[in-house]
Amino acid sequence: MPIKAGDFILADYTCKVKESGDIVDTTIAKVAEEAKLHKHEAVYEPMFIVVGEGWVTKGFDEGLLGLEAGKTATIEVSPEKGYGTRDPTKIRLIPLRRFKADGVTPVPGMQLEIDRKPALIRSVGAGRVQVDFNHPLAGKTLIYELSVASVIEAKEEKIKAVIHRRLPGVAKEKFGLSLAEKELTVEIPEEAFFLEGLQLAKRMILTDLEKLTPEIEKISFIEVFKKPKPPEAKPPVEAKPEQVQASPGIEQPAQTQ
């Protein structure tokens, strides 16, 4: 059945820049390693997408419509429907002393955050640094080679996919779900208790589910600490009567009848 807006899908893809052929993103670990893009903290698996929700670029989102699960496809995304065209006004000169005051030594190609915005160092001159606030892929035509792994149909699997999107470091099978009429209870496993940003992730999960599952009116999160089971006690070893052995050269007393 062709994919339509609102479908919950899992898709593997590799994204290349059309002009150079460089791979810039992928969901496949082997491809990431070969392209020297592999990140140890990243989770490589089919990407969860709700078609039409704007979770990917507009061109990619539109290109998913009409595809079928289990089949491969190629989607070409123009800059206008990707990361936008390059904007010369987003290139600024910043005094070098500002970086040194923060303990940063800028070099061309360095990516960092300035004023809470991602930026790229283009060049370093005498006392000034050229900083580009355009997205690194702005002005690029992108080619997505993808395969739609599956379309998620079951409600509980949809909910688990939403949770896993916000907490990818924990296997979605570890989350317990209790769904009764218009109420949902999510049991968070111990593996997630100390993850950085857990509270923010819960708020984002709540926002996602309120939009994607409007029929659910109440959502509760439960964090259960399970006390480890004590080791099983071993049965006592039954003492055996001591056996008296005769020592050489020592006569044992005779037993009285």
C-alpha cells in the first residue's frame, strides 16, 4: 500500500551531496564507518518518521509519499526544499579576542555554537574570524537513497516508536505500556533513570503523543526502582562425626563391653 501523510514508518537512508557525491548522513553503521562519519554515541538503525510532520526536510518528506514498504527509492531534494539557499548576511566577522576570552582557538573548518546558534569557522585573519551561520548543507542539492523498512500499524508499537525517538539510548522493548481506553501509563526502565535530559525528553514525548494520539486524554510516567534480589542462602552443610585414627606407636585404649 502506498505511503500517505500521517503514516508511521521506519526507513534506512544515505544522504549525499549531488554536486560532490560526498556522504553527509546515513542510518547505516557500515556506511558511516566507510565514509568516516561514524559516531560512537550515535544509534544506527532505521529512522522513525511520521510522514508530513516535518521531522525531515520538506523535499524528503514529500518524496516519501507514494512509496511502498520493502522497496528502495531515490529522492532528490533541492536547496529550497532542503536546508535553504545560502544567505550572505549570515556570514559575520567576529573579533579574535572574543574567542580567546572563552578559551577557544578558532581554526578553519571548526564547528561550534555562538550565541546559541551553530556556526562554522571559515577563516582566521589578523584579529578577526570569519564565521558562517548558514547551515552546512545550505545551497546544496541532496540525494537520498532509501529503503522503507516498514509501516507501523499497531498503536502500542507507534507509542513505543515515539518514546524511542526521544530516548534512543534505551531499547524500546524495555518500556512498559498500559493502555486502557483513553489513559496511557508508561513505565520507564531503570536504564533511563540517570540519562541526561530525561525530564525534557518526557515533556517532548508528551507533546508528541498529544498531537499524534489525540484519542489518549491522560498520560502518566512511572519510574519504578526495583530492589535487587538477595543471593539465595545455601543450605547448611551437615557436620560429620570426627573419625579417630590411631597414631603409630600409640596403643588405643580397649573398649569396655
